[in-house]
Amino acid sequence: MATFTFTMPDIGEGIAEAEIVAWHKAVGDRVEEDEEFVDMMTDKATVPLESPVTGTITQIAGEEGEMVSIGAMLVVIEVEGEVPEDIAEQVEGDSPAPAPAPAASDAPAPKDEDVTRRIETENPDASDADDARAADPKPADLPAPTPAPAPTSHAKVLASPAVRKRAKELGVDLGDVKPAEDGRVRHGDLDSFLSYSGGYAPAGRAREDEQRKVIGMRRRIAENMAASKRNIPHFSYVEEVDVTDLEVLRGQLNSNRGDRPKLTMLPLLIAAICKTVPDFPMINARYDDEGGVVTRHGAVHLGMAAQTDAGLMVPVIRDAQSRNLWQLAKEIVRLAEAARDGKATSEELQGGTLTVTSLGPLGGVATTPVINRPEVAIIGPNRIIERPMYVADGQGGERIEKRKLMNISISCDHRVVDGYDAASFVQALKQLLEAPALLLVD
């Protein structure tokens, strides 16, 4: 029997090492040729790696969260069948048998949600992988595992392993939970269900404490946010905008959209930002604080904060100023799906000059978003609410009308942007949003 040592490949220019963020296989598991067995993260993106051979994994480089240098051993595989010619020189044939795989009790324990995250995207039943592995034969000196519970009639519900685990602990059948979007149950959907069903846990039962290692995307987010707050003197400014007419325009455009994507508020806001930015170049900028240089960009490469199961990601809409409303809507959908599916490329996740972050209907009254360093500003639209307000009656007086109002927040780097500049920018943006016909004028 031959063994194959899979070394850490060079997965990005200038990358010296990568972080293990999710093992899809453990020591003792069989892996097929071209099957993904691990996710590795660089400073720029998460990259799934595939096995070039079929066999059994006998050794792995380390646990999730650990770093592996380029060229270092990542896994050792006991090869089955013929070896592809292009890697034959890397296989040890007719060599002494490799050390036996560690006993199940010594094998690295599968992690929680990251282990089956990518698999579940393709297969809703993948979250049952841990149960299936638990049913594998164990050495005679180990106690037999507890049989996995029989699947419910809702086994096809899409949800991350973490959501499934939480629902199981709470005694909630995920088939009873209505997802807010794309048919996938998330923590927010579970919270909403629980709030209507009388509580977050069965009576007399408290949830167990759990510890999770901060790795992968969550660690990157933590590091970036800490660096942003540590290095950037933030200030925020909030203004109220009457979007009644903008919503009318949006409805009219959607009623005649044909096969084009449905317009949300976001493309309209981005279009307004792109029209306003040329008069406020200090907003669309990046600050190299080590070199002491501010670059005011002519093009608007607009970052779009997107929530994913792995955490917050910011794909970038390139040259947003050159796209019309429908093109913006299409690109927003494409990038959001790529981010959620873990398929956004490193190029799509870097190079932004200004960021918009929106919580949609959860937007709240006002937000104070954290700047996406090295950018110098971030804009956050908030929830649209209806309330009465005074409006001119056209005869020199006023009358009360029900209007749709939305607050817009902006956080800026006070080293680069003055408070007056930020307020002036938002006021100009407000005027454009309240006279939306101007968005359609070149």
C-alpha cells in the first residue's frame, strides 16, 4: 500500500501560510479523488482544497484555527487504486506501511458548524454527517454510541449545523419554522419562532454553556474590527430622509421591469451616492496611515456588507458609478449569492473605496457602523417607517400627511473627513433621494 503526502499549495500571490478553517474529513475517513476535504483561509479568501487521490486519511496537519506554511504537510493519505501520473512521483510506493491511523478517541474531534458548512450548501442532509460518523464501528474497548434519532418528516429543511444543533437543544422542529428568505432557516428565524411560541427554551430547562474557538472568518472579522476602532477616530452623523416619492418611483420601475431583477432600496441609494460623491471626494477615499497618504478615488468601487453563515463579508461592486439601476440590482444579487455560498473570489472581496451596510427591515432607528479600513467612510440606511408629518399644502400653509421616512447614518474617519464635510455630503444625498427623478437624469 502506498501513501501520498498532500502539501499545502500556493493558493495566493505573496501568501506564506494559510489557516485551517474547516476539516470536512477526519483521520480514518475515506476521501475520494477530487473531493473537497478542507477549507483554508488566507488574508483574502477561503479556498476549498480537493484530494488528487482516493484513499484513507492517516494524518492531518493540525486542528482548525492553526496555520500551515506553504509546502508543509497538510494530510497524508493511504492511497487506493492507481495513482494519477502527474503526482506519481509524490507517492511512496512499496515503502514500509505508514503508522496506523490514531484511534477514534485520539482523532481530532469534528468541529461544530464549519465542519459541514460547505457540504450542507450542496446537500441539506449533510448536517447528519456527524450522526452517520458516530454510527461507524468503534474499537471493542469503547462504549457503543447512542443511536442517532430517527429523522423527522422535515429532514429536508435547509439550515446550518449550528442552527440545527440549537433547534434540537430547544426541542424545536425546524419544519415548523418559516424562513425569512431563500428557504434557509437562520438563527433570526429561530428567534422569531421562539418569541411567538412562548420562550427560548422548554420550561425548567436552561441551555448548556458552550465554548467556540474564534477561527477563520470570525477571527478575521474580529481582527479587522479591532484594528479599525483602534486606529480610526470614528464619528457618526444621522439624518432623516423622506423617501415617499422614492418608494413610488421604485414601485413604478418594478411594475415594468420585465425579466430584470427586482429593485430594492439599495440600488437606488447606491445610484444616489455615486451622483453625490464627485462633489465630496474626501468621502470616496482610502487612507494609508503608515505612509500618511490619502488617495481620493475617481471611480466608486462600492463595498456591500453582506451577512453570511460564516460572518460578515464585503464584496465590492466595481465601477458602481458606471452602472444603471438594473445593472446595480443584478450585481448586488450576484455578489450576495457568491458571498453566502462561499464562492466570492479574493478580487471581489478587496479594493473597495466606500462601503454601504444595510440591515434591511432590521435596520433600526439609527446605526453607527464601523469603518471598513482603510476606507474612510461607511454609509448605513436604516429601516423605513411610516408616520405623520407636516408638508406644504401648495397654498402657503401646511397639512399633515402619512410619509415614509428613513434615517441615513454615516461614520467617518475624523483624520480625513471633517464633520462639516460629512454633514454636507448627507444633506446633498438627502436632496437627491427626496427628488428621485434626478436619479434618472444623466
